Amino acid sequence: MTESAQEHYEIRNEGAAPNLLVLCDHAANAVPAELGTLGLSLSDFQAHIAYDIGAAPLARALADRFGAPAILARWSRLLVDLNRGADDPTVVMKLSDGRIIPGNRMLDEAGVRMRVARYHAPYHERIAAEIAAAREKSIVPVLVSMHSFTPVWRGKARPWQVGILWDRDGRLAKPLMARLARDGDIVIGDNEPYSGALENDCLYRHGTMNGLPHVLIEVRQDLIAEHAGVLRWATRLEQALRDAISAMGTPGIQFT
């Protein structure tokens, strides 16, 4: 049977107006059947090394609240990391959080190129197609990428509840942080716990290089591991994003 590109990503609200496009690079913890478990235990796929816990349901909830399309990964970041450039040495991880990935460890350059062509490229091609379709309608799409992070890293507790990651373009990130800070009960990481300045990552490729407003939002995993937490943060982020987008006042952006 011919493989369909769409088998490699999930589309939510397909055909919706692309004023806002929600992305989720690390949505899933699955691996194609022919690759088994990459030599790992099934319990490893319930851990953060395989996917961003809580990010997918939060991305779907936000997309539904905005009536916006969303593109979500179908495969684990252990297969290929969609938030890395195709030529990044970590696009296929051989070691993650101290665990050797046996199914990746001996993969040569040709094997990495095959993974990128088969599982990485279709996701990015679909994002590019959504952006092109928006521009054909004279819409400047706002890109929102949803991720999550572990509460503790290498024995150290992380104090932030949410991290706002950005690089050269702070049009959306800065008013979003200001809006979240108004609530007075959130510890916000400005490019914490990671930096948004990662060349050729997903938002660099589709946001920065296209001159589009964009932001990567990281929510701490213990806050969105359950359905109730997802709903709380979807409500909070929806209003904050609406206010931040309005505050941008950027000509050409059509958003309601």
C-alpha cells in the first residue's frame, strides 16, 4: 500500500481559517511498527524522552477554542525530532537523558537521511503548505507551537509554570509574557527552561524565515498531565494569546 504523507502527522480542524496555526512537534510517543520499540522498553515511551507529556491535548484544545487548524506529530521524537533542522546532529537522537537509544545508535548518515525524508519532511511540508494557503488569502498567520517540560531536570526543580521561547522576533512573545504576568500567580520563564534561539528549528524555519509572528509555549508537565489541568491551561492561554495578538497591532494580521 502506498504510504500517505498525512500518516506522519495529525490535522486538527482541517480547512479552518489559518489566521492562527497551532503546531505540536512532540505530540506523540508512537514508533512505526517496522521499527518496533527502537530497543527500548515500553515504559520508556511513557516518559518525557519519547514525547512532550500533555502538549498534544493542550494543542488540540487551543486549536478548537480558536477554531484554528493544528498540525501534530504522529511519531515519537525518538524516531526523529521535528523541532530540529534536517541537518542537525541531534535530529535523530542516539542518547537521551542518559538512555542509549539502541535502534538509533548505529544509524549511519544514509539511515538518518531516510528518517528525515520519510518522517520529518512531510510534517514541515504540510506546515509550509498551510502558510502558503494563508498568504494566498492575504492572511498573515500567527504560529503557536506547544511543548511541555519536566518539573525536575537532573535533580533540580524547575520553578517556572510556563516558558515563553523566542528568538529574533518578540512581537508575540513579549506581549504574551506581559499578559501572563498580569495574572500575578504564574512564574514565567523568558527563554526558560530552554532557549528559543535554535537555528533551523521549527519556528525558525516557518516563523522567522517567513517574517511571521510566532511563539513557542512550554508548560510544565505536572500541570497538564491530567485532563483538568489541560482545560485550565487552555482557558488561561487562550485569553492571554487573544490579548497578546491584539496588543501586537501588526498590519496585515487578520484575527478575531
